[in-house]
Amino acid sequence: MKLTKDQLSSLEKELISIETVTKQIMEELPRFDAGYSDFQLGDIMDASTLSNVHKLASRRKEIEQILECADIIKPTTNKVIQIGSSFEVDFGDGIEQFTLVETLNGITQYQSTVSVNCAFGKSVLGKQEQDSFSYPISEGVMEGVITKIYTKRLSK
């Protein structure tokens, strides 16, 4: 099951709430030396409360199973690299900053600009923060991760 960080947080809060309510119910019961069995609980609490305890236990188990198998989905920023975007890339040996530009032949004048027509530019176009990418180079394959995208300022 895939969960966003907000969904994960919500389930964790619900689990804490279930544990708190269950603890409160159990603290109000008379004490026995041994643990409670369903028979003992049925003797000392009404059917409605016993039913609620079972529902809480069932929901707790369900949440624990969800959390055990959950994949966390990274949040989307709605920022994507497009022509004119400035962005940071981690190639594994530090962060470098670039600006994606449009050129006719794929060659740019400045070291920090990247043409949308070259392999690097094509591989990052449309990517979001934390997306990985790769592109061919003469020595093999270059890989990196987009660490930051700066929003373009729209002229008025």
C-alpha cells in the first residue's frame, strides 16, 4: 500500500489515540493478578464497552499491518524543470547549479547553462525535486538527482 507522509502521520496519530483510549478503559477496571481474558472482561464490563475494546484492538492490528507494508510516496512540489528553470543537481560528489536553456545546436556559452537539446538537458526536462536521471556520456552513463528547483519569475 502506498501512503503519503500525511496519510502515514494520520495513521500514526490514530494508533496513539487507540492506545490511549484502550489504556484508559483498562485502567478503570478492577485489578487482577493475571492478565485479562475475554471471559474476565465480560464479567467486569458491559457488552458495549467490551465490543468497543474489541473494535479498538481490531483497528490497531489493521493499522499496524498497513504501517508494516506501507511504501511512502514522496510529495510532489508541482515544480518541474522547464526551459528557463534553474536547478541543483547532486552527481554524488557535491551539488552543482544549472539553468536549462534553449539553443539551436546544443552548445551553450556559459558553464552553468544546459541546453535542452543535449543529452543532459533532455534527461532533466520535466523532472521534479528528488527525481533521479541518467544520460549517456563517452565514458558510460552519468547519473544524478535533482535536489532543488527554483521557480521562474514571470515578467509582468
